[in-house]
Amino acid sequence: MNPAPTTPPPATSRPVRRAERGFFSPRLVRTFAFYTISLCIVASVVASILAIWEFTKKDSLWRLVASFAVIGTGTALFAFVNRRFGEDTEG
């Protein structure tokens, strides 16, 4: 008599995720990018409100917003490049 075929138990563990890669810690870079971009957005909104209420000159507004846009874009680009060109930690 042949024993009944056994079925493997259902998988209860999480699926294996691909290891994150990056020259710097991807989690640290994402955290830095999030806070830097958030700060740039908040500062741009504050500068815009001050310009609307004429507490600052319109010229200052555009310089501030452009500066924050450059900083935010540069931070996001750095996070992308770090992830893209980081060392592959898999096998």
C-alpha cells in the first residue's frame, strides 16, 4: 500500500523581497529626500503667502521658489541615482 501523497503546508511566511541596493543606505537616502523635499514645499508655500500679502517683493518670491525647486529636484535625482547605480547585493 502506497502512503497518501503529502501536500506542503501553506506558506505562512512573507515572500522573499529583493534586497535593496544603493551606494548609500536606500532607507536613509529616502528619508533624507522626503524631509528635504517636504521642507522645500513648505518654504515655497510660506514664501508665496508672504508675497501675496506683500510682505516680500515678487522678485524675492520667484528666487526663493526657484531655489527650492532646484534643491528639491536635486535631492530627488540624488535618491534615484543612488538606487540606480548602487552595488547589487544579491548573489
